[in-house]
Amino acid sequence: MKDKIVKLADGMEYCIVEEVINNNRKFCLAYEIDTKEDVVYNRFSILEEKLLNGNVVLDGVDGNERLEIAELLIEAIRNNIKESN
């Protein structure tokens, strides 16, 4: 889903910036947007991609796991910056 815009069931829209896989689970860093108003908000979220009844859903990540996943996402972004230079 990287570089994609996703709209959740609650109407929130996110642009997926980066993805990582950790322990066979997929996580992403996303920022909130509003395509109708053409607005980008300065609100980032760490989300887990899951399959629920055959549909892809995104759930928030909390607690200590959030910090661990944040570090993995930051490392992935650093690697992308190095590759582009």
C-alpha cells in the first residue's frame, strides 16, 4: 500500500508513507489527509494492516510495540534516503 491513499470506514483518509514487516505482521506509517478539501494534516499514525473477513483493514498500534515499530519505520525511511542519493 506504500504511496497509496486509503480511506477508512470512519471516513478518515491517510497517505501511506512507509511499510515494514515485523514478526509476519505488516505495519505502516501514514499521515492524515482530506482529498475533498485538498488538505494535508500534520498528524501521523502507525497502523497495522490486517485481513478481516477478506478485507484489508488498518488498526492503530499502541504501547511499547508502537515504539518498536516506529524505530523500524524510521530505519526504513533512512535507508530510502540513502538509496536516493
